[in-house]
Amino acid sequence: MLKVVKIRLYPNKVQQQLIHKTFGSCRFVYNQLLDAKIKAYECGDNLSAYELKKRLVPMKNVEGGEFLKEVDSTALQNAVLKIDVAYKNFFRRVKQGGAVGFPKFKSKHNSYQSYQTSTASIKENKLYLPKIGEVKAKFHRGKIIGKIKTVTLSYEAGQYHASINYEDGLKESVGSNNGRKIGIDVGVKAFAYTSDNQKIKHINLKKEIANVIKAQKVLSRRRKGSKNRQKAKSKLAKKHLKLKNKRNDFLHKVTKKLSENQTVAVENLMIKNMSKKAKGSIENPNMRASAKSGLNRSILQQSWGKFFELLEYKLKRNGGQLIKVDPKYTSQKCSCCGHISKENRQSQANFICTKCHTALNADYNASVNILNAVGTTVKAS
């Protein structure tokens, strides 16, 4: 079974220079060949991934391209393959009618840099990288036993990581679950409410968000091109990384607990549409803009998309399933008698049915409706 594990690397100064040299070489190859593919298309031609790969050798032999011989050759080949993947994703999005996102050129100013190699190996608790050597690593998840397929080396905010994709040689195993079915209603006030009346509170990220905002203000006051701006940019990247790590840690812990169930039902939310700007009116285009922007910020900070993504793959690993139901009327429908009315939702937190007078927490009522939408007979208690 294919598995992926991410580990922390601790390269020395010489190895750091070689790693960044590989980043630059892969970025150079990617940009040069992407430009060639674009120009070929403008001339009515189409360069395949194989034809782009054939251009690597002339690029190494041309005057000024000798530096490409000093880095891992598989890393350069994988950089070429990324162009082909980017184009396939572009055309897939065009057919689906979503956000297009044409392939972009890579920048050395991006705080996140990476490259992929196919010939790395593990030697005595160290990760061997071609043309770099044995790099000190922290295998916090135990030994990696099996054949390594690819290793993606990344650098972000002063930290080096390696994502190791390997085949462990075992048949795909199915984890265990408790056989239960639950519904989950995600929200802004509370992160989520389950149909078994459990409230999942938000993680407190106020301090981390405030630190990011403060670092952004400092960066905006630094002169472009100065060393102080580079220092401020590096500090901002570290603040962003800490915020991301804390949020991801929370999401992984929550989804691990919820994935112990057999079936989890959630709303099929269109997060992109929910976080659009307020339209306002012809007379007042900025009407409700401030309130809507605050709501949009709160929605995006919850990371519902990633929450559903993590929950789905963990449920599948445990032999369970994630079901997405139509969100229509889940907050207005009484989970006891089925009566639907806007007046049922008294406030953000309270739900009182105008027909049977059942009083429930509004999010709990919605979570039961979500579960009932998949054909179960669970009632609110």
C-alpha cells in the first residue's frame, strides 16, 4: 500500500546551499520549458512531456548551462513533468467550468520552495539525497520500511521537510470503526455540532492571527529591495507557518476522532459561493460590505474544505464513508416533526418549532436533519 510521511530535515550549511541550488535549477528548467511550450502553442504546435524532456540535455550542454549538471537529474525531469500536470489540470478546470488558473512561472521570491526526486534513500536514520548526501532527519513516526517511490523536499520559513511516498509491500488494510452514523453541522460560532449532541469548540488562534497582522504591518513599512524588508518577510513567513501548523494540528485531531464512526454526514457546502463579496445595490454598492467581509473571513478561517478532505480520507482508511447531503432547509426544519419555517430559527443558537414547540440548540437540530437526510431514522432527544 502506498503511504506518505512527512519528516523534518536538519541539513548543514553546505547541504543547505546545495538544496537551494537544486531549487533554483528546477525553477529555471520549469520556467524555460513552460515558456517554450507557450510559444510552441502560439505557433500552432504542442510539445508533449517527452519532447520537453528531450530538451534537458541540450540545456545542460549549452554554454552557461553547466550548473544543471551539478544537481539531481531526476529533480529536473520531475520539474518537466510538473508542466504537463499543470496543463492537464488547466484543461480539466476549463471543461468543468471552474476557476481556470493558467500555469504560472515560478518565482524565487516565493517563501515556499520545493523539488521532487526519485532516487532518494534512507541510510541509518538519515535521508540520502542525490548530489547532496546524507541529511540528518527526524523520523518521528518510526522506521519507513518499503520501497521509496518519490521524495519531495520543501523549504518554508527557514524549515526543511521531506514528504516520502513509499510502498510498504503490505496489502491495503482497513482500519476499525464503531459502526455508528452521525451528522455534523459546521458553523461560525462553534466549529461543529454532532447529531449525538457534542459541541466541538473552535481552536483559539487570536494570538497567532494578531502576530501575523502585526508582521504584515511591519513588512509594509519596509523599503522594497532592502535587507530589512527581507528580514521582515522571513518573520512574516514564520508567523504564517505557525498559524498553519496550529490549525492543521487541530483539524487532524478532530478528524481522527470523528473518523472512528462508520458513516459521517455533512452538508454539501459551496464554500466559494458562501464567501463571495456583498453585491450591495445600485444606489449603495458598498452596502453590507463590511459585515459580509467579516463573515467571509470567519468562514475561511474555519478551513471547512480541508476539514472535509481530511475527514473523507480518514473515514475511507477506516472502512467508513463521508456522505454530503443537500443543505437546503437543514437549519429551518424541525428534526422531530419535520415542519419547515423561517420562524423556527429564533436566533443563531436557539431553535423552537412553531408547530410542535420543540426547543433545541439550532446547530444540534441541524446536525440531526443532516443525518436524517441520508435515510436514517434518528430523532432529536
